[in-house]
Amino acid sequence: MNKSTLRQKYKEKRLKVSTEEINNRSKIISEKLFNEFSFQNKTVHTFLTIERLNEINTLFINQDLFNSNCTVVTSITNYTPPISLMHSVIDEKSEFEIDEYNIPVPINKIAVDVNKIDIVLIPLLAFDKLGNRLGYGKGLYDSFLNHCNPSCLKIGLSLFDAHHETIPTESHDIKLDYCITPNKIYKFNNEI
């Protein structure tokens, strides 16, 4: 199955999940995340939920991150070609606005160098048992992850378990180190 077909399949699958079920699965993912990893004194990149896409609800994770003695960072998309991401510190007092694509972004931006980021929590549509990730197709996260420190942990968060077949990859695709689902924590890189 090609990426485009697979992307459509998982978008449709995700849209069938109720808000209540997304919240239930998101809470389980958050518990697994905080049981498995320590965030103290780290710089952690998170994402803000795009509700219209039925993404995992990161509110639970972000609240716990704010209480974990770590620096919390999120992305802001710059839509002026070439499309890119910038990264800003956020905390429990941050205020947000909705951009032109209905994505929440912090109003007060405090830029962060990607080399300072220790852990990235990554949105995705699907992933496979090898750690290949299927995103939304713009390549923004692959470009971002390519510029991160090589020791940065890349942790995917998924409402669903691993796709049963290998996801097609391209040379610029960056693999996950871990992926957390409501049912399991997948570990892909034995060197970690």
C-alpha cells in the first residue's frame, strides 16, 4: 500500500474514534509515557492537539510535563514557502491563538534552538514495527528531527498499534526510537 492510500486509511480510521474514546486512550498513553520516561531537567518538545484531525489529546501529557521540572517546547508552523517549523517554550501560563489552519500556537513566542531538545513527542497517523512513521505528508517533522541533536529521543504517540505491514520510506524519513499506544510501548533502537 502506498503512503497516500495508507494516510487516507488512517485518517478515516481516526475520524471514527469518538472524543470520549480519544480522551480515554490519551490518558492511558500519558500514564505509560510518564511511567517509562523521566523528563526532569530535560527539554521536551510536545505538540498541541489539532482537534479537527482527531489527534491524541496531549492536554494530559502537557499538564504533567509542566509539573515535571523540565522545559516544554512546541512548534509553530511558518507557512511562508518554504514551509518550516520554529520552536517556542510554553508553560502552564501560556496563552494560545488558533492559526489559519485551526492549529493552536502560543501568542508569546520564546524561540528555542533544536539542538537543545532532548526528547520529541511526535504526532503521527501510523507507524510500523520497524519504527517507520507516517505523518501528514509535508515532511515538516522529518526536517525538524534531522536538525535535532543525534541523542534526542524520538517518541511517537499513536491511538492505534503498529501497522501490520512495513510503511514505505524515503531517504529523508526519520525513524522513531519509541512509539506509545494505549496497548503497548514499542522500542525500535536497541542502542538506546
